[in-house]
Amino acid sequence: MFLNFLRTAAERHSQWRDVMDPLFSEGHEDAGIHIAVLVEPYLQFVLDGTKTVESRFSRNGCAPFE
């Protein structure tokens, strides 16, 4: 359901449509996407290229992974 919402939203933007369309094509039924939830000021840093990678590592398995 959420992927269909994203696909509908992406159809209005050619750059995102090009990214999303392959996820729904034949042969990619098992494809998935990673959703990042960002807050300011980090969202703007990613959008303007100031920040390129965000990684968090933990020795303890916790939500959302394991």
C-alpha cells in the first residue's frame, strides 16, 4: 500500500518516476526500497549535497533491524 502511494506521488516528478518505475517492472517483484526519515537541518544538508552519507551502527540488534 505504501509503495503504491509513493509510486503515485513519483509519477508527477520525472526524476523520481525514473527511479521508481523499475521497482514495479516484471522481474523485480522482490525489489524493495529503503526509506530514510530525516529532520532539519540534516534533510537540507542531504538535499544540497553538504551531507552525503548517514550511518548508524550498533552492537545490539534493535528496531527497526532485528
